[in-house]
Amino acid sequence: MASLLVLLLVSGLCAHIAHGSNHEKICDICNCYHQKTKLIINCAYLDLDEIPPGIPVETHKLFLQGNQLPDLGTTTSLGATQLPNLKVLYLMNNPIVTVTTAFFAVVPRLHTLMLHHCEIAALPDDVFSSLTRMKWLWINNNEIASVPPTLLHGLAQLREFYMYNNSVVTMPEGVFRDQGIIKHVYLFENDIPETELTCCQMCGLPEPVDVKWGLIEQDAKLACGYTTDVTCTIASVPELCYKSPASGGKGQTYIFSSADKAWQMAKGLVFACLTLVLVSQHLLL
């Protein structure tokens, strides 16, 4: 019994030492600090081509933006250990091409994922399936050409979905099925024409919602479910999305707050104003 107790104590000590050495290793590479009791690890803009090993389980925020990470889950990973306290993950401004579902399996409580300004061309159907607490998801400014029908299924807490400035030409029916409390859906600077807009694509979105959709003109409206039920095919399964008032339901009217052309005009005005300011300052010198 005594020898067994000694063995257990030694095993625990070794595990503690190993954990401490990993913790020290990542903090030798990155900047580690606390905000109150929450551990923040900042590995941003360090020219890293892999994620440093030994991320402590108590990590609350992990900043990895502005590095040289080529993928998520193929050659780079967050480790095999669950990171149940990680809530915020910044990965933007990396040359990420490939994203896997397994990469996010270790961070089930993540609520903020910044994955914009990368080089992602495709996403697996269930890539975000483990992130059921996700609130802010930014995957804008990539090279995504198509959206999997189940991409956002299960993400019932989502507040913001930014997927603008990609190469999407249509949205699948019911991709927003579970987004009953979302506030912002930004799909501008995609080549989605007005002819590709249907009530089935809007299925699940609340009213009102701040929606910017491809080439849809500003202040355009789409009425769904006022005169007839609307049944959509979601992930190959028929689903009633809108019940007409006669069947005890309530219609939805979506008003689009901006479009690609309006956004381009706004950017042009901002650029013109900045140019005018710079010229004025130059003349005053």
C-alpha cells in the first residue's frame, strides 16, 4: 500500500512538472498575462508556422493572428487535451487554406472565432458542429465559393455571422435554420444575385435582423409566409419554415440594409475623404 501511494505521488508530481514546463515553454514564446483571474496568451505577429505546444487548460483567450499558420488540424493543432475554458480565439491574417472539424473539437465553449483575412476556399459540412456556444463568427475576406447546408446548424447562440468578401454565388436552403436570435448576417461583396434569393434561404432568421446579402439592393424587401405555408428542403429533409396566418403562424418581412454596390460606394466616399484630408494637410505644410 505504501509503495502504491509513493507511486501515485511521484506520477502526480511528474505530471505537474510536465504541465509546468509546457506552460513555461509557451510563455517563453508568447506573452502570457492575466486579466483579473483569466489567463490570456498572446502569440500574435510572431511569424509562427505552428501553434506552440502546451496551451494551459485554464487559457481564456488565445491570440494567434498575423502568423504563418498554413492550416487548422492537418499539420497544426491546439493539442489533444480539451481546453474547456477557451472562449476567444483569434486566427485572422494567417495563410490558412485548410480547416478541419477536429481542430475545433477541443474548444467546445468557444464563443468568439475570428477567422477572417485568410485563404480558406472550402469548409467541411460539420466544421463548427462542436461550437454550440458560438456567438461571434467572422470568416469574411476568404476565398470560400460554396456554403455547406449544415454549416451553422446547432449554433443557436450565434449573434453575428460575417461572411462578406468571399466568392459565394448562392446560399443553401435552411443554412440559418437555428439562428433565431442572430442580429447581423453580412454576406455583401459576394456575387449572390437577387434571383438567387428565396424565403427558404432566409428560413430561421428572426425579424428584424440586420442582413446584407450579395447584390441585393439596399431597402429591398422579402415577404415570407403571409399567404401560404413555406416548406423547404433542409439537409435533404422537408421542413415547414413559415406558417401562414391562417394556420396560426406569422409572416416575416426581411429588409436588406445594404448591398455590394452600396458598400463599394461607402468605401469610395471614405477614400475620397481621406485623400482630401491628406491633401489639405500637405498644403498647410
